[in-house]
Amino acid sequence: MWSRTGIFEAVCSWRSLYCAREDENFCAAFGMWRPHSSIGSQMLLCCRQGRNLEIVCRAELWRGLPWRSVAHSLRDCLNEHKGSKLALLKIDFRNAFNEVKRSHFVKAASEMFPAMSSWTEWCYGEASMLLYDHEHIIESRAGVQQGDPLGSLYFCCGIMAMVNDIQAMNPVYNKWYMDDGGIIGDVDLLKKVWDLLQTRGPALGLHLNPAKCEWSWLDPDCSEPCPIRLDGVSEEDQVKLIPHSQIQMLGVPLGNDGFVSDFVEKKLLGRLLDTVNRLVEFEDTQAAAYLLRVSFSIVRAVHFMRTTPLAQWREQASKFDGMIRNAIEKILGFPMDDTTFAQACLTPRLGGLGLRKVVEHADLAYHASWHEAKKEAKETWILPANLPADYLSQKDASFDFDEKMHRYLVDQADTRGAQRLRRVAPAALSLRSLVTRTAKKLCYAPETSKSPSPIASESLC
């Protein structure tokens, strides 16, 4: 039985392979807990275990890295090989988490993480009993348990051997985010990959779902059909042929400008207007304003801000900003002129409401995300046009922009207004910000001065 002392001399943090799609932070590991409990990812690991986790992170299974790395990497590969005779094959398995065989991933996890073997056997070595309607017992013999924070890690361990076999075929691209995989290669190679998944997958409890698998030619002008055809299967259950202009991965549109703008329009703005209107009618003004800021303002757009160039969806970003402005004005019952709303868009540390505009901060977010993903992937990517060569985190870049906007507002205000703006932004904030950014630069290349968004006036600089 593991104890909190002895070989576990300290609680060690590790980059958990369990992370939400929209959360780039990683869990830490601590204290004992009941198996399959949902109280948190708490578990004691040996201090040396962190090095073992790097094995998974170095493999082509990218659950150990933020999902955005897969999207940025695929976009770079698509641009580099555009017009070639290669193709992209996207893989999807049927109910993968519930059907992956425990005997396989328990063995793989124990070999990969020996210090966790006792824990893994305790959790998944035997079938667990599920009680239905207080009298019916159902034995759970396959898949990872829902609510298990280590379930994603165990799934990765179970599938990694097969992913490495695909990598041994030397495809141009081979990246997986859990059970969602993308492979780029020529037709013969991708057929071999399909055959491997068809023959080896069932033994692991992994069954292909052809209806959700996709084939895309990297040549936009190629009109040939998908070369993978299944005998005795209806057309709707065949592998789908997706045009080059409509490629997407993990909810990130990678196609042409028209497809990207329509995709963002549907995903970002589709149901938001109705939700925001209900928030406007909320009887508690303070609660409505708070919810708008933390749940329905720029945070809703961060997914696209960090993965998709703003030039492809600027119109949708402007619509989104207008929707948020209209909502806060109705909630507060106070129409704002452009200067007043510019202050409201500042961070609360500078006297604003934190309702940052997407059109002003999206480029900063994308630049930071691209550099972070490139560093994590340890790959050589082509630097996109208009993207700074040096790294600056999204937090620091956005705060720099807000500081410039604040100075601009001070310069444009009368004496009384300028004094009011200065008093809500003490100099100590700027000093702490400078110290923080200096410390962070130790991990990245030296930063260069950043200019504000094209929306801002040149006088901000």
C-alpha cells in the first residue's frame, strides 16, 4: 500500500495528460483518493515519475501538450504541401473510451510507468460493479471509467503502440489528440495505415467509425474520389471526402477564408445572441455584468483567437464585440460613447470592466499561441506573414496594449478626466508587470516592442 511518506518524499507536479480542450493548464498530482472519484486529479507519484511522463509527451500522441499544438502543426503542414499529391486522413474510433480493452492499457501503462503499476492494477485490474436501480448489478469490464482524471492517460498508453507503428511508416504528418488522429502521406501509405487500424484496432477494443473518418486531398484542384472504399457499406457510412477548402481539426477551421468565416459565425455567434439577451433581462444587474465579463465576453472567443488568424474572421469578431457592447449598455442602463467604452474594455487593473475587444487582442493571442505551440512541438515551422519573430505571452501582450490605450485615453482627456484615469492605474502595477515579463523572458527569445492592434490609433505608441 502506498503511503504519504517513504518513497513519496514530496508531492511532485507533473504535466498531466488530463486537460480540458480549452484549458492549457495542467493538473498536479497529490494525496490518495478513491479510484474513479471525481473529486480531482489527486494522486501521489514518485518524484522520478515526471521523467516517465516525458515519454508520452515525446511520442506522437499529443494529449500531453495543449491541443492547439496539433492545430498549428497541421496548418503548417497543409501550407507546406499544398498542391502536392499527398492527402490527409482523419481517423475516428467508435466509442473509443468505453471500448478500449483494459488488459491492454493496464499492461502498457504499467510498463511505461512502473511506479504506478500497483495503482493501475488496483483501479482496473478487475471488473468494477455498477449498481442500477438499487438492485441490478452491471459489471464494467472495458474502457476507462468516467470521472477518472487519469482516464485520458490510460487511454493514451493503450493506443500509443499503434500510433508508433504508423509513425514507423514515415508519414509526412502523424499527430493524435486522444482518439482523433490525422495522418498525411501518399495514397499507398494511407491505405496501409487504414489496413493497420482495421486489423490491429479490434484486438485493442478500438473499432474504426468510417462515417466520421475523413479524406482530403492537399491539392485544392484535385477532384478524384476517396480511394478508401468499404465493401457492402452504404454511401453514408463510407469515409467522407472533404474538400481542401473545408478542412478542420479539433474544432479549428483550416480551410479557405470563406469556410473559416462561416465556421466561426456558426460556432461563435450561432446561439450567443439568445443567451446574451437572456442575460440582459436578468434581474440582478451586478450578477449579469459579472457573468457577461467572465463567461460571455472575450472568453467565448479565445478558442478561435488562439488558433485562427484574425484576418479570416475579422467581420465575425466585430459582430461579437458589438454584441457585447450592446449587452453591457443595456445591463447598466447607460449608453457609452467610444471613449467611455474604450475604458470599459481595459483590464480591471487599469480601471476598466475587463470587456476586451476581440478585434484588438486576437492577433496578440494568435501570435503567443503560435510561438508556444512551436516551442512545445519542437518542430520547424514557416513563420506566417505579419507574425512577430519573437515571443510575448498573451497575458503580457494584452496588458501592454491596455497600458498603451490607457495612456492614450489620459492624453485625450481633460485635466480632471486625466487625473481620474491615473488614479485607477497606480504605477506599482506597471512595475510588477515589468518584473513578471522580465522573469518570463528567461524561457523564450528576447522580446521586441509590440505595436497595438490596427484598430487603435497610431498615437497609442
